Amino acid sequence: MVAVHQSPHVLIFPFPAQGHVNSMLKLAELLALASLRVTFLNSEYNHESLVRHTDILSRFAQYPGFKFETIPDGLPQDHPRVGFAMKDMFASLELITKPIFKQMLFEINPPPDCIIGDGVLGLTFDVANELGIPIIPFRTISAGCVWVFSSIFDMIQAGELPIK
């Protein structure tokens, strides 16, 4: 009997904001090009918007191991999901989405070999660690932006910020 090689299955879960989704979709496409099985888990709200305003389904239909899954973000449909209202998103994701995500990982077939979680979406790390699934953090901002963020405290200590 010949063993059949199955390519690894990666589940990608971005923070439900356009810039995060766009960056992680690009990563998902690169992994699909490398013949990995990819499940892209997007909020229902964002997925509906992508389907309505882009060619997302036909763009990814060319990858046989690629599939979209959706999960509720727990916010009402008319919630603005921008600016100061984003604090509601974090609370809702923790309260509503996290237990659904955990249950989804028990039911998804095939189960993911690893998760690539958005670096700002802590619930993915909590659930993956609890279930023993390897997780890779992915930051959707540039390296230069990470450097600036990590330098702010030192700049304040040195008296360089705030700029006078």
C-alpha cells in the first residue's frame, strides 16, 4: 500500500478589519500557491462585504485546497466597526467569537495542523494553546511600524517625546 501525502492544513484568522484581512489574504494566497491546504476564517460581516464588492471567490477558486469559513464577530449589523467603536469589537470577539472559534476547531475537517493568528487577536493564541494546536503570530503592519511602536517608550524616557 502506498502512503498518500497530505499537504499541511493551515487555518488563518485575521483581526476583522480591512487592512488586517487584506494582508492575511495575501499570505493565504502565497501558502495556497505552495500547495498547502488553507482555511481562511473571516468574520461574517467582512466576508459578506468581500463577496459583494470584490471577485474574492473567483480569485481563490483556482486553489483546490483553499476554503473560506466565516464566524460571527458578535456585533450588530449596523455597528460602525471603526475608530473608537473598535473597543466594542475586542470585547465582542472575546465574549462571543472565542467560544465559537474553539468549537469550530473541534469540528473542522481536516483539523488544522497549525493556526496563523493575527498578532493583535489574542483569542486565537488562547484557544490554540488550550487545544495544543501550534500557532504562528502574524503582524499585519510593517516592520518599520513595529520598530516605531517599540521605540516610543525609549523616546519618552529620553525626553524626545512629546515633541516640543
